[in-house]
Amino acid sequence: MRLARAHLDLMNAGPDGTVSEIAAKWGFIHMGRFSHAYAKHFGVLPSETLRRSL
């Protein structure tokens, strides 16, 4: 559920949004673990999703 919410926020982030900020908002403290879990679930890195949103 938290990954899905972070995914939505990354897709809708503006130019000032950051992966770290969005991950922390959803309770992900360890960025490496977040990135790994995100990539495993969505097939892309969170930074790629953020880039595509711009």
C-alpha cells in the first residue's frame, strides 16, 4: 500500500519533488531498501518514475 502511494506521488511530483522526500512521506527511511522494493514491484527505479513525471 505504501509503495503504491509513493508511486502515485512520484508520478504526480512537480519539478521540486524528490525521491527522498516522497519516500520519507510514506515512512521509508532507508532509501536503498525503498529503491530496491520499488524496482522489484514496479520494474523501474523510483528516480525513473520521477523523471517521467516532469
